[in-house]
Amino acid sequence: MDIRQELLRLIALNQAEQWVPNHIALTQLDSDGLIPGLIECLGDDDAEVRLLAVGLLDEAGQRAEPSVRALIHATADFDRLVRVAAAQCLGKFGTLAVDAVPNLLP
């Protein structure tokens, strides 16, 4: 499954006001390659793809622990919404996310 293509499909549905909540999207996309695919999408050129990837990693909870390094990097994203979402997501990882602190300071 191409995770990026699936995220673009979900974005298109949301833009057409056919909302797919993250918890439902996560179950639809669930596969062995989901977390690595979402991590890869954090580096995408499209801010909407990055934002949705962060949202799905947040929804995945502790399963998304392998994404901590990429989420820390996302706290320095050019897009404010991606930065905020990444910071919020990292909150669930406690001390594993301590390296994000410099990116979060004004």
C-alpha cells in the first residue's frame, strides 16, 4: 500500500466534506508498513500530507513510538499546524521526546 497516496485520498475526501476521522482512517490503513510509511510522509513536500501523517501517528498512540525522532524533527516544520500537531503528539511519549524541547522554546 502506498501510504502517501492513501493520505492524499483522505485529504481529498476531507476537502469534499466527506470527513474521515483519524481513528477510522487509521483502521482503514492499518498494515505492517503503516508506521514507517507515516514516518516517511513527515518529510513530504505537501504540508497537508505531513499534518495528516502527524494526526494518524497521534491516533496510533504508543504504537507510533518509532516515529519519535521524526516527530521531533517535525516540531521545526515550516508549517505552523504541523509543528503544533507534532508537539502535541510528542506529549504522549514523555521523556522519549525531551530532545524536542529546544524546538518548542520561543
